[in-house]
Amino acid sequence: MIRQYFIQAWVQLRQQPLISAVGIAGTALAIFLIMLVVMIQQVQVAPFAPESNRDRFLHVRYMSVGNKSWGDGTSNGPMSVRTAQACFQSLKTPEAVSIYSTWITSTPVCLPGQPSTGVDMLQTDDVFWRVFDFSFTAGKPYDKATFDAGLPVAVITESVSRYLFGTVEAVGREFLLSHAPYKVCGVVKDVSTLAATAYAQVWIPFTSTDFKNDTWNDNIMGMASCIILAHDRSDFPTIREEVERRHQEYNKVIGEQGYELIYRNRPYDQEKYVLNTGANTEPDVTATRRQRLILFIILLIVPAINLSSMTQSRLRQRVSEVGVRRAFGSTRMEVMGQILAENMVVTLLAGVLGLLLSVAFAYLGESMLFAEGFSKTVNAPLINASILLHASTFGWAVLFCFILNLLSSGIPAWRASRVGIVDAIGGRLRK
């Protein structure tokens, strides 16, 4: 039966090449636009290396602090290392909690006596390498002993290694980072800027600099952020409860100086985190989902209306066939099912074309589609198949094809199945 649907669909495409071409192009364009929206969302929330555990991430990038003497005013931004350690790294429920510098900084690197170039540097703790799954081509990350000792070591990307040393085999070699000597302990594959939390070109222990001393508001606020890795997503409620207990305990300590930390329901999961634009606001995930749903509906209904008229035109030429099938005992549901199935074959063909176009456009327009609104780096985002193509990508494509098929051929198929046998055999498409 399925083979028959494919044969019938192919015959219809050959009999009406112009209408078929317009229909396929219209469907492909609709799927193309929808899948671009899906991909833009997926690169922010779907897992890919080195952020393969995004579904288990909880983020605390910013927070606010108030003081009794300030009235309703608050100080907003990242936290200090002291606050991060007391409120988050002391948690017992998560698998790991890492502290890192909130922003990457463009820092000069060079060999002694050689010209320098700017690279994106991130300061982290040793736990950072347990949270993210970087691909090491040489060496290994700095461990707890190295971090605690504040040794000047660095993990660098392959591109930085090639620039400095002409090879990726650079472990143990020294270079100047902001005019200070650092030794390479590991080399990793280049990281896409789309991995916004893990991205850098050089990573160093923040104990090797005066990072901990860059604070304000009596060492409550600073330049640090936290990422929490849960054992499982089901642990999120328990982790948030423990976070709130630590929050209250810390507020009692700093409350002696009149301070109060304000979290605004942090930590956030990956979906909510990417919507966060500041410390003094809380993203509205429901509103964002609603806007995306409205956009999908518009992108589906508008082409469906046009495609529906084309489907109706094709059915007018097949009304006699419908009448013959009804006369030989086919039920209305069978007639309607055949029309929907045949149209679904064409819709899937167009959907594959639309998906391929969206992937190609994403590769060609990567700097336009995926650049951050307030970019931390001038580097263009690196795009590859592991970032764009997931099982969910194909799942969304098939779902939207199915919905578009129902919208564009559902009513014509229903009307065709309701035509009386005599009218159908006579070629009259009316009930």
C-alpha cells in the first residue's frame, strides 16, 4: 500500500509538473524558514561538545545585592569568588560546581621577542574541566593541586598552538600571556563561540592572577560566575532547594553589614539562561515560547492556504477516480486517507529539500544568523554538523511536514471524500 502511495504521488507530479513544482517550492520554503528558527534556538540549548551536558546545566551568571542604606537600589553583576564558594561550590547535591570568570578577555600572547596577537582568555577553576567535555589533542587540564598552588599554566586551542609554536605538540613549552610567562599543560580542539559558556582560546587558573581581588561591595560582588552540573535533570528541584538554604545562610552573614543577596529565582537551566540579559531581570520563558509558537503558526498557515488551493486543483482532475473507488466499496475514510498519504509523500520530499536548504544557509550565513547581540569576541562562530543536526532537528522537520500536510490537504481531502458517487463519476466536485 505504501509503495502504491509513492507511485501515485510520482504520477501526479509528472502529470502536473508546473503545479507540482510550485507546491514543492512553497512547502520547501515554509520548512526552510521554520527550520532556521528551530536551528537558531537549538544551537543555544541543544547539547554539543564541549557543552554536551547542557540538559544537566544550571547557571548563575549574575545576581543583585541590596543594602538597607540604599533604599530600593541594588548593585547588579557577577559575584565574588568568596560568594560563589560559600553559596554554590559548597553544595552537596550536584555532581560538580565550577567557578569561572564571567567574561572572556582579549589578551596578547606571544613568544619572547616575537610580535603578539590577541586571544580570548577565560579564567577558571580545576572543576571546569569536569563540567565540560573538551577534546584534548595533547596534554591534560590543570588539576586541583596546580590550581591551589596558583601555578602559571594554560590550556590552549590548536589554532593558538599552531600560531605560537607551529604545531599542536606544545605541552611543556612556554609563552607570554599578557607579558607574563605561562607553560602549556594541554591543547584542545578549537571551540565554537556558540558554546558560549565554555568558549575561549586560552584557559588559565584564576589563582594565577589577582582575579579573586577584583571585587566590590565588601567582597560580595566580583567578576565570577558559576555553573552547576547535576547528576540528572530530575535533581534540579533538590538543587534549587539547597541553593535557597545556602542563600538564606549567606544573607544572615552579610546581613550584619546591611547587605542582602537577590537571586531572582536563579540558578537558571539552559533555556532560561540564554534568555537572560541582565542581573536585575528574570527572563519570561513562557512568553518566549508563546512568541515562537505564534511565529511557527504564521509560517505554517500562510503557505498552507496557498498549497490548499493547489491540492484542490489537482483533486478536480481526479474526481472521477474518487467516484470509481467509492462505487467499488471504498469508504470515505479510505479515500481521505489515500489523498493525505499521497500528499504527505510530496510534503516530505519538499521537507527534505527545505531542511537541506536551511542547513546550507546556516553554514553560509553563520556570522549573520548566530552572532551574539552583544558579542564577547570578534571571532565568527564555528559551525559543523554536530552543532546543527540532532535527532530532534529531524524530528521537528517531520512534525512540521505532517502539520503542513494536514493544513494544506486536509480540507480538500475531506471535501473530496464527501462527494456523492454519481457526482464524482460525472466529474463534479461538489457534495
